[in-house]
Amino acid sequence: MISPPARGPVLTVTLNLALDVTYVAGDVDWDGVNRVGTVHRRAGGKGVNVARVLAALGCEVLVTGLAGGPNGEAALADLTAAGLPTALTPIAAPSRATLAVHDHGREVRRTALFNEPGPAVTEDEIGRFLSDYDTRLRGAAAVVISGSLPTGVSPRLYAELAARARARGVPAIVDADGEPLRHAPGGHPEIVKPNAEELARALTGSDEPQGPGAAVRGAQVLRRSGARAVVVSLGADGLLAVTQEGAWRAAMPYRVEGNPTGAGDALVAGLTLGLVEGTPWPERLRRAAALGAAAVAAPVAGDFDADVLREVHPGVRVEPEPV
């Protein structure tokens, strides 16, 4: 169904690597004691999730980033067991853990997330990572720079990583929030991918609803700041893309219920694969939107439901968007 890129691997950058713990329980009593039905422990962070989806689609990947302490060791062991190539730069402080409680009840399905802030990283450690990063960029098909930054890291780092990639002819995709998102276009990435709330926070300092047309206006601001294309995730309302070739909106055929954790990462994987394959924007958006929906149907971030992907993909409607 999907052919891998013709040249080297897609690098994914996860500077705030995590050991993700997911509890799956039925009919959670949020004020009482609960029994957990299933526990998943695996390496996490947005770049790791992107790498898992890309690998499942037949794309060569290399997981890069920072890892330290017992959580970092456990995450590395999981990546190795999963067959995902890694080139993680070691740090002294322990990597974070995250907890997702997935209420798989009879009437309502919902997920609560608890994310630790992450380790403190030194300038020397960032310097070692940058040296490793420059080396790994040689021959890469693309680089995905995503997720939160650990303590002590400049919010301008994602812009620098995108600029370093661009200087070597490697297209970069940035998926970030807050200050890192606001600065990211300065590195001239090929694609910037916020969701609607992240876009509002980066441009206005508030995640309050901005009214009709806000996503288009916000995407245009990021493009004028240097991003070649901006794709805004609108949740159940689909996707908006504002690019050099035009603007499009992708609408879902129906709402998929489940665990939204990792849906945005699957979407980014779809955009990345379209980028390295040179897929036209309408089909690139259709596949990315379908992958996001298929990830919602999977219980753990980094996975997607192949049956849902096949079912949803043909029904995603992509239409031109006036800008």
C-alpha cells in the first residue's frame, strides 16, 4: 500500500524522552479505588511515537534524542526490543515518566494524562547532542522534531535544529507547543504542525477559541515567519493545510472514539511519509488524517488500527480552502 522513501532514514528527535505507562481500566471511579485491567510500559515521547508509526508503514527510521537514568535505560531496552534503530545521546539526569489512565467503560471512554516535566539538561549535553545530530543528518530523508523540551533547553533550539537540517538539504517537520512553536518558523522548516490550541497559545498567549478563520490566519502568520507549510490539526474537524501550493481542509467521514494519545504523532508520520515520497498535498492530508483516526482506535500511543485506516482513508474529504 505504501512504499518507503528512496534514500536514507527519517530521523526523529525526542529531547524529552519518556517511559510511558498506560493503565487500561473499565468504568473508572475517579474518586475511589480502581483495579487496572492492562498495563503497558514502553518508550515514549512524540518523536518515538512518530518513529513507531513510520516503521509500521515500512519506512526506515532512526530514533535520536536524549536519555538518562533508569527510565532512559528502560526506554532504550524497549526500543531495541521493538527493532527500532536508535542513536540516543546520554545525559546524567533521569528521563521522565508519563502516565495515561484510559477509562474503557461501558458508556464513556476517556483518557487522563499525567506528564512529568523532564530532566535538567546541561549545555555540554546539548552540545554533544548537536554534534551527534549533525552526523546523523548525513543521508537522512527527513527529520521530525517534536514534543516538549526538557528543563534548561532554549526554546529556540527547534529552530536551530530545523536550520541545521535545511543547510544540509534535509527537510524538517516541527511539532511543538508554546515558545518552541513560536520560534520554529525561523529555522525555515518544511512543515510546522500545531493543533488549534497550540497555535492560539503560540500567537496570542491564550488557548481560548479564536473564532472562525483563526486557524487560517494563524497558519499564515507562521508561514510569513518562515515555515514553508503549516498543517493545523482540528481534532474531530480534521486538518487545515496552508502551503506554497495552496490551502486545503480535510474533513473526517465520522468520529472515531478511543484514546487520543498519539493521534497527532500518527498524523505527523503521515505528513512525513508524504513529504519524502513527494505525494501531492490533498492525498498527503487524506492519509495523515486517516492515520490520526486509526491511532485513536488503538489503545497505546505509537500504534494504529490498520482496519480503521483502511476504512477511514477513502472517506476523508479534502477540499480547497480560501485564504
